[in-house]
Amino acid sequence: MISNFFKRAAVATVALATMAGAALALDISGAGATFPYPIYAKWAETYKKDTGNGLNYQSIGSGGGIKQIKARTVTFGASDQPLKPEDLDAANLIQWPQVIGGIVPVVNLDGVTPGELVLDGATIAKIYLGQITSWDDAAIKKLNPKAKLGSTPIVVVHRSDGSGTTFNFTNYLSKVSEDWKSKVGENSAVEWPAGIGAKGNEGVANNVANTKGAIGYVEYAYAKQNKLTHTKMINAAGKVVAPGVESFQAAAASADWAKSPGFFQIITNEPGAKSWPISAATFILLPKDSKDEAAASEALKFFGWAFANGAKAAEELDYIPMPKPVVELIKKSWANVKGADGKPIAH
């Protein structure tokens, strides 16, 4: 079952959209990635208390967020799959990374505790290709010689919606498996060779929690909050690593945001002995020509507030706040969001 934290967060987020009692309250709307939903919900709750202004964030998947912001039906979109500079220009959008997190394989196996099982990219690719179908397969046993894994059939769970989590997961698999790259490839939605689909990180977490023998992939906060059994992984340096703040930071360390137009960076399979192999940034998309200047201005205030005041909450949920030098670059990019008078709306 999805934890009470997420139930409370969902209620809080919806409530934030409707609590417009204060005369000067201004609610902003956003939609997209489920990956950052836990921290956006937490920030929104605190921001409401601090400012009286609310945030209504629809956790519908990165694909949905991109569609809605392009259609200008929300104030901002959110995506774990960054848009390329030419796509940003075509849609007249700016983009920036808000936090960094990690995607983890999660399993439902009797007698297996979180972090006990070790998997590598090649083996995960074979599982998701439908080539490995039982937990006592030789490839899994080789990585886990001491584990007592029975012949339980593997139930593959994947996203059914357009998902930035899926993009980063399949991007990683494409880097470590030529077979995966040639047969499936990377995208926010792919033709899955095996398994059952579920909507959102929430849906994948719920399916894995309720299905014996299941394997899925979710953002780390969902694994922790729902007490799912995550695995360790073997990274690009050949080291066994556990997910968490240290390994996500190690993966993010090599990203050169200053030299990345539109802050386009993908940080899967990064070098380094401590790097978590499926790390990812999650991005905000905002129009340069907002139809609602007041809402766009408030959105920038919210994300600025989050950069200044939200680091502790992010770390408590195992997200990595953006480094201060990167935040300064991001804030400079906000000058591209302009009002009808042609002047930047950020103050």
C-alpha cells in the first residue's frame, strides 16, 4: 500500500489549490513528473504556511507535464527528461534542474531485506527484455552467491505513462546493454518486451508491494516511504553501491551545468567509485511568454524560496539540492521570462 505520507501529501497539495480564503492569496498550477512529487508536496505545504500562497501540482508523469506546459494549461511543467535546447526554443520555454535524486530497482521477495540483493545493468536489461524469468537464474545467483533465491517467477513492472523516470531508466539500460539499445532503446515511453504497466512512481511502487516476485523501478523516496526492498547496484566503476545522498551526489559531481545550454544534462552511468548508476535531475519548464504574469512571477518566487529554504526537506527525502553556483546560474536564466512590456518578471 502507498504510505500515509503520500496520502497526506496528496490531500495537502489539493487543499493548497482550494484554500484561497486570504484576499491576497495566489495559487499556481503545475503538472508533470511523479519523481519529485514527494518534495514538491512537502515544499508546497511549508510555502503555504509561510506565504499564504498555494501550489496545485498534478503528479501525472513527465510526458503529461510537457504536453500541458506546451499547451499553456498550467503555470509550469515538470519533467525528468530534459528537453533539448532546440525543443525549448520551439516551444518558447526555459528549463532548469530543481533537485537531483536516484532511481532504484525494487523487489518483492520473501526473506530479502533492503540492500541485500545486488544487480547490475546487464542483468536488469535481460530481466526487462524477458530473457531472465526466474529469481534463481544463474546470472542473479552469480551476483548473489550467498542469497537464498527460490524459483519464484519474476513479475516485471514498468511505467504505463509517459515518464521521465522511464526515460532515465531506459537511457541507463541503453548505455550498459547493446541488446537493449538495439531492441528497445531510450524514451519516456517504449515498447516493453515484458511485464505489466502501472501509472506513476506511485503505481509501480504499489504493484511491486502487492506482487510476490515483482521487480520495478521507482524514485528512491517512494522506495523508502513505502518500505520497499531496494537493491544495491554495480556501477560503471565496477563497485557495489547503495542508493542515497552520498551516491547521488557522487553521480552529480561531474555534471557541467554552466556549459550545458538549457541545462540539458543526463547523469546516468556516471564514472566514480561511489556513483549511483541511475541518478537523475528533475527539471522545471516555464514559458518565456506567460499568459498569466502574476502566476509566473509567483512560480519563480516559489522555486526561489525552495532553493533558499528547501534543502533540509529535500535531503530528508533523499534528494540532492542543487549546488549554490548552479542556483545562481538558474536564477540568471529567469531573466528570459518576460511580461507583456518585454521586461523580466522575476524580481
